Amino acid sequence: MTEDSAATMLDKTFDPAAIEAKWYQHWEGKGLFRPDRPDAAPFTIVNPPPNVTGSLHIGHALDNTLQDVVIRYERLRGKDALWVVGTDHAGIATQMVVERQMEAKGDKRSNYTREGFIDKVWEWKAESGGTITGQLRRLGCSMDWSREQFTMDPHFTRAVVKVFVDLYNQGLIYRDKRLVNWDPRLKTAISDLEVETREIDGKFWHFKYPLSDGSGHISVATTRPETMLADMAVAVNPNDERYKHLLERKATVTLPITGREIPIVADEHADPELGSGAVKITPGHDFNDFEVGKRAGIKAADMLNMLDAEAHVCQTADALIPAELIGLDRFDARKRVVELVDQDGLLEKIEDRVIQTPYGDRGGVVIEPWLTDQWYVDAETLAKPPLEAVRSGAIEIVPKSWEKTFFNWMENIQPWCVSRQLWWGHRIPAWYADDGSIFVAETEEEARAQAGNKTLTRDEDVLDTWFSSALWPFATLGWPDADAPLLAKHYPNDLLISGFDILFFWDARMAMQGIHFMKEVPWKRLYLHGLVRAADGQKMSKSKGNVVDPLGLIDQYGADALRFFMAAMESQGRDVKMDEKRVEGYRNFATKLWNAARFCQSNGITASTSVAAPAATSAVNRWIIGEVVETVAALDKAMADLRFDAAANAIYHFVWNQFCDWYIELIKGSFDDETKAVAGWVLDQILVMLHPFMPFVTEELWSKMGERPYELIVAQWPQPNPQVDRQAKAEVEWLISLVGNLRAAKAELGIAPGARLTAYIAEPSDQTSAIIKRNGAAIDRLARLDSIRFEPAPAGAAMQVGAGDAMLAIPLEGVIDIAAEKARLEKALAASQKERDSLAKRLQNPAFVEKAKPEAVEKARADHEAHSAEAERLAAALKRLG
């Protein structure tokens, strides 16, 4: 039972703020988000867990609105619907937040033991880590909060540790010395996906490397001169005739500054067409050079590393770097290296160059390729089953256009570095003995049992955050407990909705781990939506000042309006352009429904007592029941296809046009028992169909329209059963066409809306005659026609108005000044045609389209369309005058 046992008169004004908090607390307090239908078919989705440090941004609003639309829809359809919710511990982000807070108080992490600092993080989470979960509630997300998860919860940690140990024992996790993306500010490895490339104005330095036998030199060029301190070779293309003699005699060069002698090697990486065709090779500090070095026979363990964790110069294994350079920051070292090379007369030239430079998306500093020991997952092996799952259709990617991107990345996937040099996170379950042997186990006791009497030291690193979140679809359901009650029923999940930008961060990794450990795909469908962009199409960013706060929009327009905007604008993965006027428009839509419900209440229309459509005899009632049937079918098809925009538009047009604008108009003054029953039933169907998109206003109206045995959130999805009554549909659409066209014609000709006129039809069809005779009262009231005469119109100017197969002539003599109206219309038409043609010429000019700003071209196109439409309207108005 809802909070009201009988109809309660609605307030005159729709106020979203007054109802949103009330209803969310009611739903959550009564446990209505939990799956509690044991005999029903399951429907399961998991939310992309937001960072525990986060607050709701506009991308979250889109992502979670779409998920809530789906879960509320499936709940209404009788499914045992589970929406798993939780937050991610966000290793780097959380550690940064806590360290910044400590710094503000004059404190720092190094003042604490590892355990002491982790206690500080847990304290922070208890105080501040729930911000985004409260904000998701404000959006109306019907998540199962009773099972809220956190990736550092004990049960989740147990799953993470088991996955690591199992993969290690299966040979799919290993330790290796390789280059990583190193963030010198955070002093940790980061993923390729966490590196953003920026275009930076830089330099290209050309150096001479003397041949060791004194016979000349080789020219090389670099954007990072400091790395020459760790050069280990110079590469030339094996087919480059200029250097074949040097390769044949196994020539070497002597490095400036260090004096180290290094070989000249043959490698396809050197492009004869670029510069001198010779490339310096620093395998410990460049990803391409690392591969060249390996091909040249240099083992990773022997590659020189000239930087410490903070990107300061340190001594290399051969101890040849001059003392004055040791300890310098990499960029200070760069300047000094150039000076020293120049002093030796070996600096050829310096070019200005725009450099593609990698930055860490968290630390915000230039990333350094750094040679270090890390833990890796054999992603190539784990990627094969997901590739097959997508190819076979076991996983459907929507829109399908993303499949090619998925295949390309997964087929060329690199080893996945999963270790991070942080304190906050899942600590790697590996222990080291003094002799270098490694013991991986779920507990320290198990590791010691493996090691015997050896002294063990625990690995200091933690796991990449994405490693743990890859287990989200099954670890949240109780895995690795085989008898977990939710696991058998709700895995695999039915659908995953995520932004395309985390396809490889998260979605692909869930597919890898889910199939590997559960032997089934993690979800049957993957829906990838676009980004929410600023109104001008630019990407939102704080630096541009164009970020939109969804909570501000909720404060101003209500959560329902923002949600409806998100759904209506989401068109199969295309980016959504933010448009506050449309959000406001959807607030007006909710207000229109509210006012329609008040009108129903004031005329004795209350909650329906029937799930099935009531019996109906009048054409207008048979028509509106048929419109419900067609709208439900359109909604179901759109939801099956994951066309959120089509679903939103179907219910919007039914509510605004068919129900509010026409049905209510057509039934005014004739509220018999049948009409009251049909109107109450239709309004109920509207509330149910609209509920997934606008849950708050619909639940409030549901509760106020009369006694209910249950809340709207757990009502039954419409199943009207009746077929569409084609005769009633044709009849009412004839009326709508007549009234709509007549009103438009009056507006075009400047005739007052209330002016009463007379219409003529010379030879009406039998169908038209019957419709007119049956609907005289409605024609009189809505069309403002004194009569429709079945005879030719009198001679003289008349406007022509179509309805169905009929063309009505309406004399205008004495109604308007025909000559003056013609003159006005001709003048306005000429002006519109002139603007239309001028804009058409501009748009046909390639110079304008190619060189003008995109927004200027877009505006010109919009103006051209507007003037074209206006010219057509004015021409039609002139034609009506005869």
C-alpha cells in the first residue's frame, strides 16, 4: 500500500524538490530495489563502480540514467531485477586525495608506517567516501543498496587474491623486467590507458657521435638529449647503403660525455628517409628502443637505467656518468647535456618541433619510460575467449560499429602491467626469499609453508585498480563461494552499460576474467554510449570552464527532467550535446502531465481498477486505447533494440500530443462512466510507461490518483491486449487533422482563433459524411465551425483545409481584408525567399564551408532551413487565399 489510501487532490504547482527526497527514502526504506521475486526470471546489471573519491559529473548522470531506465523497465515487466552498486577504491586517486589533505595540515605520508597511512585512508572513506552514492540517490537510481560493494571489502579482497594466485599458478601472471610508463610525481607505474598525449612546443637536437676508429662520425637526432647518457647502440637500416661498410666492419661509436663505446647495429626500426637514417638506441628509456635492444641481443637485466624514481639522474651500471650530472632533475640534465655536447663541438643543429609528449592523467607530469621489475598478466592469452565470444554472438556489442575497435585492440594486446607502487590497494600476495625465489600464496602462512625455513619479505606493491574491478560481475555476487545464492541466478549479467572510453580499461578486462574464472561471458550485451559534450560540441573540461554540474540541473529543473533529457538525447553511442533549454522543456513536459492529472481529478477520474483495457464504445475512447497499444509496442521495440531516444520520444509524443492535447480536448464536457474509466486507465498506463524515465513525478501521481495495492515502482507493465480499432483511429485522426489544419490556417492568415466560420464540401465520401454527422458537437467546439455544408462553396476567396480524403473550402469574404493579407504575405514571402537563396549560395561555396568556423557553417545551415520552411508556409498561406 502506498502512503495514500484514497485520491488526494494534487497541488496546483508541480514542485520536483518536494517529492524527490520523499519518494527515494520511501522506496529504499521499503526495500523496493532488492530482487525479491524468487520464481521470476532474473535481470541483472552492474554499475561501473565510480571512484570512492568522486562526485557526480554529467557523464555519470548519463551512464546511470540509462541503467536505471533499463532496470525499472525490467522490474515493471516482472523480472527479478538486480542492479549491483558499489564504489571502486581508486588506488592512485584516493592516495592523492588523502596525501593532499595531510599536506594541508602540515603532515605527510612518510611520517607513518604503511599500516598507519592505510588507517588514515579508511578514516577518510568513513568521513568523505560516500559523496557520490548520495548523489546517485538524488538522480533516482534504483540500485540494491542493501548489497552495496566496495572493492576493498574483505570478501572482495579475498576474490582478488584468489584470482592473482590462480593466474600465477596457471602461468598467466609473471614477474618481468620491462619498460613501464612511470609517473615521477606519483612514483608508480601507470597503464598506457592512463597516459594522455599532449602537443608541446619542443626541440630536436642533432648530435655527432664520433666513430671510435677516428674515421668520422654518425649524426643522430633526439627530443630527449639527456637519455644519451644511457645509449647502448646506434641503429641503421640494414638496406641503407650509406652505412653498410660500417655494419660490415662492426664499427662502433664513442658516446660524448661518458666516453662509452657502443655498437652500430642493423634494424628495420631505422628509417633511411628520416634525418640521417641513424637512430640512437636507449633501451632502458624508450619503448621502441627497448624492442630494438632486445633484437640486438641486449637482455633486459643488462639495459642501462639512468634515472631514479623521481626522474633524477643516477649512476648507470658502468659508472660512466660524470658526477656533476648525478642528482639533476631530468630537464635540468637535458640543458647541461646539450651544453657539454656543444663544448665538445658535437652539436650540429637545433630545430623547433612540436612534440607528442606523454603526460600522466593523474599526476599531471611528463611520463618517463622506465625500466623496472613489475608483475604482468598474459593478456594475449586471456583475450582469445572474449574475441571468440564477440565473434560468435555470445556477447553482443551495441552499437555494432564498436566491434572493429574491440577486435583491433584485443588482437594486438600487450602484456598488462598490474603492479603499482602505492600503499593503498590490494597488496600483491607474493613473498621473496633472500636467494631471489618467489612464493605466491593467498596467505602468508601458506607462503611460509612453501618456503620452508627461508626468511620472507612481502612484496611492497599493490594491484592496478582495474585488476580488481575486472571481477565486478561475479565477485559482487559472492564468488569464490560456489554456493553463493546470487551467483547461480544472476551470473552472467544480462547487460553492461558503459561509456566507450572505458571499453579497454574495464569492459574488455571483465570479459577476460569473467570467461576465464566463470567459464561464461560476464554479460550477454554490452552497450557503449557516447560522451556528454558542451552545447557547441566541445569536450567538457574544467580548464575550458564548460563543465555542467548535474546536481545544479536537478536543483533547477528536477531529476526527472534531467533523466528524460539524457534518455531522449542518447542515440546509440553518439555524443550527447548539453542543452539546458531542452532540460527545461522536459520539466515543462512533467508539468503538463501534472496539470493533465489535476484536470482528470477535478472531473472525477481516478485510479483504474483494471490492468486490462476497459470496455469502450465511443470512437474517441476506442481510439485512445489503440494509441496505448501502439505506444507500448513502440516502447518495447525501442527498449529491445536499446534505442533510448526512440523509447523516450514514443512516450513523450503519446503523452503530450495524443493524451494531453487531443484526448482531453475531445472528452471535455462528456464525462460519462465509460470515459472516466478509460481516461483513468490510460493515465495509469502513462504513469507506468513513463516511470522508467521520470520515476518521481509518476510515483507521486500514482499515489495521489486513488487507492493502490502497491507502489508504481513494482506495478505491472502495460498489457492492454485489445487490437487497434482502425475505424475509431481513422475517425479521430480525421477530427484531429481538421482541427489542427484549420487552426494553423487561421494563424497563417491572421484570423482570430475563436472566429466562427462555415465550411463547404461539395461531394464528401460516405466515410467523411458519417464522421461529420457523428461528431458535430466536437467539430463545433474544437474547430469553431458553425456548420459543414455538403455543397460547393460560394464564389470568391476561400481558404482550403484538408482532413482525411476531404478538402474543405472556407469563404473569407468579410472575415479578413483579402487584398491587404495577400500583400502582407507576398512581401514576407519575398523576404524569406531572398534570405533562403542567399544562404544557399553561401553554403554552396566550398571556400565558406571549408574555411569558416564549424559553428558558423552550422548556423548558416540552420538559418537556411528556417527560411526555407518559412517560405513554404507563406506560399501555402497565399495558395489558401486562391
